[in-house]
Amino acid sequence: MTGMTGREDRTDPGHGESTRAVHAPGVREFDQKPMGLPVYRTASFRFGSAQEYADLLAGRVAGFSYSRIDNPTAAAFADAMAYLERAEAGEAFASGMAAASAVLLGHLSAGDHVVCAAGVYGGTWALLSGVLARFGVTASFVDMTDLDAVRAAVTGRTRLLWAETIANPTLVVADLPALAGVAHAAGALLVIDSTFASPAVCRPVEHGVDVVLHSATKYLGGHSDVTGGVVVGSAELLAPVRHMRTELGGSLSPDDAFLLHRGLATLPLRMARHSASAQVLAEALAKHPAVERVHYPGLPQHPQHELATALFDAGRYGGIVTVDPVGGRAAGMAFCDALRLAQNASSLAGTHTIVSHVPSSTHRQLDDAALAQAGITPSTVRISVGLEDADDLVADCTQALDTLAG
Ligand SMILES: Cc1ncc(COP(=O)(O)O)c(C=O)c1O
């Protein structure tokens, strides 16, 4: 922060009642650091002089001026995430999609091309194929597990490759080092949405990834009570992303930043528990006759199980399990409705186990052909495994599947 100089104290016993009310003393000056993160619930910051204000806006001194541009509580969350992700810098956003759009708009111009994983979050798919297409940015959606297909999709205008560490909802694991190699050979950036992993499972920067983003709404907050996003990477690559936040205004509120920062302290504990329970549940689901297929990177039959084991922290494959019940769309929806403990709910990664029937919820933007290309079947159900006892979750899913089989 800038050193506050000049006319700091504006109280005067001679002032009228309204002036006294507006200029009543604020926080006391004290020379201590709080244990908890202060919430800087303020839209603006004051300066000791007009020159100090000018210097800050010009970037000659560090500090804050206006909370759309940056806020100390939001910056604390972003810095903490950069630290956990082993990145140089971080920027916080109002949502995962605010983060994603700032990355794309900050790094792309009309005529540029993106190679994107076929199985990405539906909102990212819609942003690329719908919104950005209107502004002259093109995207190819490819099976990122096929590196030849990725190389073939790259054109002279490809600026960016985009994938998810663990894809939503197919749980395909991205070969981060290999994709970084393809991107860098083409002079492009590798951007990874690591929402499903979190830094307590995998840190993509350690595997050559340039820019990492998260929907902080998910595991980083972890309690389904806050919306946010974050982007980490080098300070150089984050500069245009930060600029987009300033211009578009998708800034994280200080109250939400406080909750997100607090969530980080328990992230490794929660991820260990989510992962352990998800492993137990995935193994149980795989044995049930009413299940066509279970997708979970911790299962030996998962196509990228070995890759996941190499990239992820020991024993942690994340807290999401995707299941395809036998019987198509009706069976997928019936399974969701037959659950007693797990609830039909949007979002994921909280304390409570929730389910969503993928084709009618998160990926409703995709038609049948796009769904098939993304590896999603009409029955696919995404289970976000919460912090309940694993045995209770297995019992709940088993009784729900039994109703289908019966
Ligand atoms: C993988 C992934 N990325 C991005 C997003 C978007 O995040 P938000 O809802 O915080 O905008 C989501 C939301 O579900 C997601 O699952």
C-alpha cells in the first residue's frame, strides 16, 4: 500500500452534525498483523495526495484504488492460490466463467484459433463456440487423448490449447506435459482448467502448463456458498488477463474472497477425504449390474489411470465419479431421483454429495452429436462425492441402482 501522507484526519469539533457523521473516525492505526484475513469491504481507497493517486494509477507505486481493479482481500486469495499452484502470479475473479472469459479475451484476437478438448465444461464450450465465434475467434474441439489429432488440429493461427486436468464430466485426464509440448512447438499457450483437481491433487504449472484457472466456486471454497474464479501463471501472461478484468468488471467481491481464502486452509484435508470416498464409491458402482460404465481416474480400468497416478498426488484422484446407468436417459434421471442422501443439485465439490444428470443439466447446450463427441451418453450422471461417510454413500447409490435393476 502507499504510505498515507497528508490530510488523513478530517475530524473537527467545529463541524456540523452531518459532516461529523460522514467523517467519524475509521479503523485505528495499530502495528499488528491479524491472524484472520481482513475483509476490505470497500469500493474505493483514499490517498494522501493527488500525486499519490496519480502515481498508483500509473503503476509507479503499488496499492489499490478501486475494487473493480483490485482489492486486498481478493488479491490475498489470488496470491495464496498462486503459492499453492507454484505459479508466479494470480488474479481473482467473480466466477469461473469470468476467469475463463478474461483468459480468452485477454489472449485472443479476431482471426485466432483455439484447440479445445472435446469434453470440456459446457459453459466453456458455449463461450468458445457461441460467443467468441461472433467475434471472429474459431475453435476446434478434439479428443485431447489423441495427440496426433491435437497436432493435426493446430493451424498457423492457433494461439491457445485448452483442456481440463480432469474433464467435466467424462473425467478424462489430460496429458499435461505432452500437451505443453504440442502447444509450445506451435508457439501457442497451454491453458488448463484445473477445477476438478485443485492444487491438492495436481499442480499443472509443475508439468509445463502456462496458465491455470479454476472455478473457485468448487473445491477451493468447498462449501457451496460462494462463487468465484482464479487464474494463475507468469506475471507476463497474467497482465492481459488482469486488464480484461478491469475492462469487463468480473472482479471478486471481498466477502467472497474471504470465504475462498479460508477454504484453502482445509483444501488438502477435504481433497484427501473426497478422493478416498470417491474411490470406494467408484469401486462399488463398477460391480453393480445396473451400471454400464463408471468413470473414475482411480480405477485401474480408467484409460488414463497410469497417467493420473504419475501426475496426481499419491492416492488422490479427485472427488467426482461419473456413472452411466444401463437404460438410457430415463434410467439416468430415475437413478438421480431414487437417491435418498445424495441430492439433485447444480454445481459440485461441496460438503454434501450431489448428483446431476449431465445431458439435461450442465451439458444441455450440446446437441446429441456434440454430446457423443464429448463422450457423454444419454444416461450419464455426475456424482460429486461429499464429506459424508463413504459406507452411507455406497448404500444410497446401491439402493437407487437396485430400483433400476428391479
Ligand atoms: C470445470 C469447470 N470450469 C468452469 C466452470 C465455471 O465456473 P463458475 O460456475 O464458477 O463460473 C465450471 C462450473 O461448473 C466447471 O465445472
